[in-house]
Amino acid sequence: MTAQWEKKEGNVGTLTVTVPSEKLDEALDQAFKKVVKQVEVPGFRKGKMPRKMFEQRFGVESLYQDALDIILPATYPQAIDEVGINPVAQPEVDIEQMEQGKDLIYVANVTVEPEVELGEYKGLTYEKKDDEVTDQEIQDAINAQLERKAELELKEDGAIEEGNVAVIDFDGYVDGEQFEGGQAEGYELEIGSGSFIPGFEEQLVGVKSGDEKDVVVTFPEEYHAENLAGKEATFKVKVHDIKEKNVPELTDELAKELNQDADSVQDYKEKLAEEMKTQKAEANEAQMKEELVVKATDNTEIDIPEAMVETELNRMLQEFEQRLAQQGMNLELYSQLSGQDTDQLKEQMKGDAKERVKTNLVLRAISDAENIEVTEEAMNEELTKMSEQFGISVEDIKSTLGDLSILENDLKVQKAIDVIVDNAKAE
């Protein structure tokens, strides 16, 4: 078998593959053995019809498609390895010559991974951020912890205030007509949470238990339900109860509950400060790496094939479905609630998908430029980490992954990021 590659404009080219006639004859033999089992001819048992009689009756051409189904999957991967290209989508195949006793010639129109001419990725600058934690940040974290421990108590007197939870019925109307999804009974709404349409919660401040109020709001222009976007709505609201949060005081006992290693309030604050400092340092480092990778990516111009973007979009959509499943939801239900179908969702993700493809291409190009290799020891270390993280054996992880080249590529990408970071300068 021989293969020739001719690059065309952009990331498309033609791969011409010549398969020796004896290989075609072998494939035709296999095709005949498969097809003849399905042919019933008077005078012959099923599958026993002679080859010559079959060809006289049906023609050898009737075997061509089955022969191609045997030849193409076997020869195409060999051909792309021979010419050294990396296709990113299924090829379009045209048969130039196919005749018994002659070489088979086919031409595959192939979209390949783009060539990457790297821009500047060393000597990039970043703003060094302080890892210190302020007293106010510590106090805010404590307040948030105490808020989560707060209990709701019925407010006997007074009106709704910021931070209260109002138990309400509401019924929404647009242009005097009820709209779907605009009704609820006994709904608990925390005032100031921002969970409702802008302006809704604020208009309930000052309303007392048992009162009714018409709340008039305007849906945002970018609201997910197109039939409501930008429209004015009136909600008829009845307040049943008002609850206020009873936030506990931080005592030594509660401090121990919040952190089992703490002996007192002071000890809890010190340990919390250390924990927050570590988290802040990790967050700053992650942000720094992200900013540097974005700079390196922005410094490189790449003509990205649409096929690569589409593949990444499908991967992102699959990841999104998995996250929905963890929340007990599926894509169909999400589409009903959000008003977005799959095509709209993919269109929304397209920019991020293109950026992810470009970033991966740049990091892989850096890995190649720096001759980065991943040792067997590094692979084993990563597999051991994954084993500890997921609580399954290394052998099970290997079995799940199947092709360890994916893991190897991920480690190369991480090393490429290290190259960018190690050669960057703090401002």
C-alpha cells in the first residue's frame, strides 16, 4: 500500500491511497463469503453457491461495497501514519479506481489538525497578589459560618426587613394574562438574596403578615424565556408569615463544632486564618497560571477547523449533562426550564469551546517545542494519585482509561504550563 498527501488551502488536503490488487482480491473473497450466506438459489444449499455462478448472476460489482467496508478501516489508519497527518474529523472518500485484478485507488478529503506557530510564551508578566488575609475577611467568613447555623423563628410583630424570610403566595400576569411558571403557594423567599426578578424582593420590604401587595417588575431583556424578556409583569402577592434568622453567638463550644481541632474561639479564628491563607494562596496561584496561559494563547494565531470546535462542543455538552445528572436533572428538563434547546446551548458554549481547543493546541505545541517527555515513573505517580482520589485500584483505572496516551498528553500539558510559569516574571 502507498499513500500520498497533498495539502490544500487551510487545514484541508487530499490523501491518495493505492491498495495492491491482491489486497482487493482478498477483500472481495471475504465479501463473497459473507454475502453468499444470505443468497438463496434453487439447486444450492444456502451459502454453497459457486463464486463464478454468483458473479455471472449478480456481477462482481455487487461485492464492491462490502469489500470497501473491509479495506477502508484497515488501510486508512495505515495511510495517515505513513504520511504523518493528524485528522480531526471523518474523511470524505471518493473511489477513483476499483476493478477486479487492478489496484484500488481512493482519495480521502481530510481535515487535519492545524500547524501551530507559537507566539511568545516565555518571559510573560503577571501581577503578584498578596496571600495575606485581612481581619475583615476572617470576620466575614465567621459570619457566613454562623449564618449557616442560624435558625428561622416566626416574627410575631413588625414588617418584612432585609434578611427576613417571607412565606408568600404569588400569581404573575403579563398584559393581564397569567403566564406559565408565575405561580406558587407557600414559597419561602429570603429578602435580599437576589433570587427573584430585580425589584421584586425590595418591594416586599415593609409589608406585614396577612397583607397583600401588587408587585410590578420588568423582566430583564436577556431573560431565558423569550415570551417574557423585557416585559412588565404584575405579581399579586400575599404574605402569610415572616421569619427572621436567629444567628448564634460564637462560643468556645460552637467553635469546636465548627472545627473539631479548635479548643477555643481564639484557636478557631487562628486556624481559620491559616486555612483561608492557604486557600487564598492556592486561588492566586491558579489565577496566575490561568492568566499566563491566556496570554500565551493570545500571542498565537491559529486557524482552527470547525470540526475541532464541534468535537469540543459535544464534549462540553456531555460534561454539562453529567453535572445536571448530579443535580437530579436531565437536558430535556433543563431545556424546558431555561427555554434553551440543545442548538441554543451549543451556540452559547461555542466561544468557550473554541478557546479550549486553541489553548490545548498551544500547550501541546509548547510541549513539542520543549521536547517534554513523561516518564513511566511520573505516569505511575499520577495513576496512584487517581487511585487514592477515587478509591479504586490502579489496574481498574488503567482498564477504565484504556488508552493511557490520554493521561500522558494531560501530563505533558501540565508540564507545558510549568514551562510558561517558571519563565514568567512577577510585576
